Amino acid sequence: MAAVAPDTLQRLSAELGRLRGDPSVPPDASIVIPVNAKADLERVLDVVADVSSYYGRHTFEVALVINNYAPDEPPTELRTYDHAGMRVLAVPDAWRAGEAVCFTARIPGVRAAASDRVILFDADSRVPNPTAVLDWYVEQFARGAAAAYTHVGHYDVRPMWSVRARVASHHLARWVKRVVLRIPTTRGSNYGVDRTVLLPLYDRGLLADDLNVGPTVKAAGRRVAYSGSRDVRVLTSGRKFSGGWRRLARYLRYRLLYNVRLIRRRDDSTGKRANPYHRRPLR
């Protein structure tokens, strides 16, 4: 991986300092991004640049949870990104049995955040209109939402019909869950949450994946907000979407089974909903 140019980090540092504002005062929200050290150390700078171009009245910190590396070989970015104004947490191995590692990697950042209001993106997310998106999240928190999420689009999608069908099926499934079944469809690349609500649910073993954050928060009697506005949206990478109708069929089957596993079941002895992932590893 090529080293990041010093002038790039210098520009980001200036923007991040402006975004954070007075460091002695808690920010209006914390932006937490898990970073796979083996794949996304350089890519994450794109979404950091997006959010640091925010121009509004609120303040934000950017916290990176850099994970998935050998403890005796920490990446140099731990130091350089910290010096550039990002809050960096080093977690060599974020894996926990029974949890999706992409979700688990967010938890150290949520715990360490300087604000109870946490906005979660992925390292390959892009935010075309950061001012509208971040202002919307802060507004939803101010209105009492415990969780919030917006429309998620895609970029870097191959111009193939089978890939387009995959993206269309993804959006259709989310629409059915959200509108017909009234199930909040939070996903890792873009949602916000009040950590005073999230962490107790997580510590009780009720959360194992980003997908069940929204439904679990709603089941706890807390409000979940959604925006489908074109201005208030986040993009996620479709670079890994491979073409082919057989691959699409396998993907649809995988997503169906994946969502079924995430439906929280009734425990016969307590009458409470139990987490189907608890003490059971993902396959």
C-alpha cells in the first residue's frame, strides 16, 4: 500500500480541526468508522474527506477503529492518522464469537466516543452531501430519536444487468421490510444511534449485527427515524458485486437465510425475545 501524501494529511488535519471545534467542549456527535487494516487504511480517507468538508453549525469528531492486524506489527497509520486529527483506536482483533465482526469493531469506538450521539459509517462509504446528512442526524437526536438511518445508494457498480438486478433486489427487500413489515433497516454503512441505548442492549447480548440494531431499539420502545431524501443519503461501494445470474441466485439465497437468522426468536421459558446469534458463531 502506497504511503499517503503528507500534503493530503495536512489538508485533512486543518479540515478536521475546523470540524471538531473547541476540543474542551464535547462535540455534537461522534462519527465512528471501523477500518480493516488489511484492506481499507487508505480508502477510509475518502469518507473522512467527505465528512470533513461539512459546513454547518455543529461540531463532530472522527474516530477510527483500526483493526485486523498482527499485534506486533501495528500499521504506521495508527500514528499518522492520529497526528492528522483523527481519533484512532487500535484493536488488533475485533472478533467475538457469535457476532458479525463488522459490527463488533464499532463497539470500542462507540464506548470511547466523546459524545453520546454516534454516527456510524463504513470505511468504503461516501457522503455526497455531508452538511445535509450530518445536520439531519443531529436534528433527529435532538427530536428524541434513539436511532436513525437514511437511504443508502451504491457507487462503483459494474454496468451488468445481473449486478443491476442484485442492487434492485437489495433495495426492494429493504423497502418491503421498512414499509410493509415496519422493520427498521439499519445497515453498517450508515446509521446513527444513542449509545446510552445501544450499549445496554449490546451488553445484554441482544445485538450481534448492524441489521438488528434498528429492530431491537424499536422493540425496546425507542423511536427510530428514517429519511429517504436524495440529499440525505450515503453511498456504499459495489466494487465486490460480481456479475452472473447464478451468483445472483446464490446471493439472494444467502441474504434470505442471513435475514432469517437475524429475526429475534421468542424464548419459551421467559417470553422474551432472544438473540439467535448469542453464543453461536456466524457461518
